[in-house]
Amino acid sequence: MSITQAIPNVYQITNQRANSFLIVEDTLTLIDTGVPGNTKNIIEFIKRLGRHPQEIKMIILTHNHFDHTGGLTGLRKLTRAEVAAPKIDFTLDKHIIPYPVYVNVLLSLPGFSLMKKSWILTVKDIDILLDGGEELPILGGLRVILTPGHTSGSISLYAPQKKLLFTGDAIKKRRGLQLPLKTATTDIDQAKASIEKMTQLDVETICFGHGRPITEDANGRLQRLLEKVRN
């Protein structure tokens, strides 16, 4: 586990290269829960801050992939947090999953089908279904922005007062900014349109599902990414 402070009172908790974000205010908010087994890392860090897991009032999931939802079951047992997540990703027809087609084929094979329950959460796991456009009472107003492509319902979260953007996996950070990994993305054209939507925000800090935050020239880097994907 490693800890990075993105901005004051916003901490990135990284385990097995997947990020969760803890927002520390009068109450605690968690964005994404990391890979299965990550619960203990999140709880350990909260206690290091002198806070208590029961202070988590909301858990927000950016999309329905196991490296972002894997710690939820454990956290459900230890907190009374409400879980908010994008409606589209968690109300899909049972024959449709928030992964590319080849993953759906894989999970239907003998020996792999048991993985499906841990890889894909359902609407029963969610308390608040987000349509996009909501503003949550976090960080002075945290806006829910639909940024589909990586999955059909992927969301990003934007705090205009802090000029802070959480992208989930809508952007891949690896040797610069890139489109999400194509082999794990359902619609690359949607992903490109979502990049354009993010360039319309005034951003100083960007937090990603994987990789360290960006704190310099955030708007410029988003614009250069848009120019690259348009070509």
C-alpha cells in the first residue's frame, strides 16, 4: 500500500496499482474501493489519521470493474456508508456486462463463471443510482459527470471549488495521458467524446484510477490529449 496526498484532505490509497481516494471532511467519503482484499488497507489508513471507519458516510464507485469495486463487500460489513454508483453500469441486462465482449465469453466458460459474481456487482449492491448531473455535498459540491466509453456508465467526479477531477478509468495515465486501455473498454468512440467533455472543465489536479495524480498543467494536458485522439 502507498499513500499520496492529491490536495489537502484528499488522499490516494494505492494497492496493486489500483487507486481509491479518501476525502477527509467532517465525515469521510471514499471514491472506489480497489481490488478484492483492499478493505484492510483503507481501514488501516483511516485509523492512522485518527479517524474511524464508521465515519465513512458515502462510497462512490466510478464504474463496475472489480479493481474499483473489490473492497466494497468488506467495507459494507464495517460501515454504514451509502453506496452511490452509475445507474447504467449496475442495471444492465443480465446477459450484458460492463466489459468488452471477450470477457463476457470468458466468464461464461466452465471454471470461470464463478468469477462473475466477484467481478460484476449488481443493483442490489447500490443504494444511490447516479444518472449524471447530480451535485453531492462533498468538497463544496462534487459534480457527477457521465464519461462513458471504458464502460457504458463510467462517471467522473469534479469539484469546481477545488479544481479537482477524478476520472476513474476514463483516462489512462501512463507516460502521459492516453485513452483507456482498448482491450478493457466497451466503446472507444464514446471514450474519445468523454475526453472532450473533460476539457471543458477548469482543472488543476487530476486523479486517476491508476497512476499518480497530476498537479501541473492539468488543463493543458487534457487539451493535448484531446488533440491526439482527434488525429
